[in-house]
Amino acid sequence: MAFDPAPSRRRGPRLPHGRAADLALAGAVLTVVVLGSVQSFWGEHERSGLVLVLAAPLLVMSCGVLYFRRRHPVAVGWTVLVLTGTYYSLHFDGPLMIALIVALYTVAATGRMRAAVALVSVVVFGVGTVSVLGSKDLTGIAVFLLSGWLVAVVALGFVRYSRLAHAREVERRAATEERLRIARELHDVIGHHISLINVQAGAALHRLRKDPSSAAAQSEEALAAVKDSSKVALRELRATLGVLRQADEAAPLAPTGGLARLAELVRAAERAGLAVRTQTEGAERPLSTEVDLAAYRVTQESLTNVARHAHATAVTVRLRYGDRDLLVEVENDGNGTAAHGDTGTTAPSTGSGLRGMRERARALGGELTAGPRPGGGFAVQARIPYGPCVPGRPDGPQAPRENGAGRQP
């Protein structure tokens, strides 16, 4: 038998919701009103049978119509107002005003402020008119207090509406940010590997057309690289789409992106014909998942753009661990003349790759710059703060450690 960590949650009483809650509220208000109006019906005042026959249905309908208050708040508000006003005009007492207060609160809580103000105005005007005409039961103080109570009910309803609207806006923004995050992940994962596959396939076709007899070995190497890249792409795609899985499905087994997999990026870029050199400066430190993934994706996207657009032969990937942030630099010796690349133009780029990298850095409080280098080539530089999750420690200046192509920094 499986252990239930919270059995009391299922055993506790469940409050009604939806239409059951509306029915319960209408029944509760009717019960209170009937109990409070008994003396008015059978008290010391003698009333004709016709008046009693008219008053009883008015009382029941005023409370019963509250069942429809959430589906038709304005209509219910005006209906309760008319029924309540008619009931009190027959010189009956009792707490039937509770039904009007519930209806008025519902109108305000659903954002119908104009209707709520109109209801309050009609009630205050009607009660004030009766008071001016000389009613002994309604004095100026009573009208003033009633007006204050009604305004307070409307204010409480508006506060409720504002809180719900704010909560919905927060949920909408969270859903939008999550959708953008997933879109960036898919772009980085698919774009990187498909770009490498495209480069390798194009190189193999070029060799076959140029010299079919001697290109067999080189084409075999390119096809092997295509196979490896497609395998890694499928693995990362499954891991990325794992965030959309159902709760009862197994968690993805593929590792998430991080600087621990930097060597894989270097090897993939080398298969595309790039000579990649990695450097690490400063004392390495543990990174939070968000920072680690952002640094990995920035490096991945930069290498992708170099392979696609920069016409470069050499690339330097540099990681600088500072006191408060991690600096990721990717420099290449390309000519920077590509017309439609994220990192190969001198004009501001509108590509989604560069925009996605900037969004990643800004989301963590950092920044990203990209542009031509003074001595030629192109450079991408991302500064990513460690954040409060990573304990800081002073980093003394250390000599940069260079790694050979394809080796982990």
C-alpha cells in the first residue's frame, strides 16, 4: 500500500464551488433573511392577507435570483434592487438588504463599475427621497450610514476585481515568458545542429562535384559528422520538449546544456572546418543552472553563426570568471561580409539568433554586444552575472589557461 503524505487533505470538508457555491450562497442569504423577517410578518402589526401574499414571493425571489449572480451580475443587481425596493415599500422590515449588498458586490467584483455606481445612486436617491418625505424610520443619519456601507461594498468589490485582474496578468506574462524561453531553446538546439549538418552536406556535395574520384574519403567523414550532429540534435530536442510532457510521463534522460558540454560544441565546430581554441581565465566556480545554460547557448549560437555566415577559419572561445559575473567571448577571423547573418554584418542584425542571445543575457541581468573587431573578424561578448544563488569569492588574477582544439577548458 502506497504511503499518502497528506491524507488529511482528501478527508477534509470540500467547499462548494461553481453553481453549487451560488446555490449555497442564495440558500444561506434566504435563511438569514427569513429568520430575520419572521417578526415583521407575524409581529404586532396587523397585515392583510394580500400584502402577505405579495411580500413572501418578493422575499424569496430577491434571494433566489442570487443563484444567477455570476453569470448575469448586472441583470441580477437591478432585479434584486427592484424586488427589494418593492418589498420595503410594503412597510416590511428585515435584513433583505443583505441580498442587495451581495448583488452589488458581485457587480463591482466583475468589473462593472458603471453599473455598480448606477445601482448605488438609485438606492441612495430612493432612500433619501423617502427620508425627505417624512418617513419616521429613515433619518438623515441612517441615509448617510447606508450610503457609506454601499460605497464600501463597491470599493471591496473593485479591490477583488483588481486583484484577480493582476493575478491573470501575472499568469499571462509568465506563460508568455515560458513560451519565449521554449522558443529560444528550440531555436538554439535545432539551429545549431541543422546549420552544422547543412555545412557538412554542402562541403560533401562540393567535393563530389569538383573531384568525384578522390572525394570518397572526405565525403564519408562529412556524412559521419552529419550523422553525429543529427543524433545530438534529436537528443537535445527531446530534452527541450520534455518541459511540455505530461506530469505522469518519464523525465527526459538527455543532459541539459551547460559548459560541461563545451567540448562537444568544439568538436562539432571542428567537423565544420573551424579551428577552435578555448581559454579560461580566473578561478572557475559552480554556476547556477540558468547561468550555465545561458553561457552554453551563447557559445553554441555564436559558433553556429560563424560556421554559417562568417567565412572564418579560426575561432577563439574565452571564458572569464570575474568577481560578480561570467564573461563569454567568441571571436573569429571571418571577413564579416555575409548579408544575412547574426554575426557577420556590420549593420545591426535582426536575426532571431542574436536577439535570443541578448534576451538570455538580459533575463539574468547581464548584457550582450556583438560587432566587427578592429583588427578584422567578428566578436560576440556576453556578460552574465552569477546571481544570488552562487556564493561569491574573490578571484585573484590568474594567467589564462589555453586548451587545445576539442579539449574541455
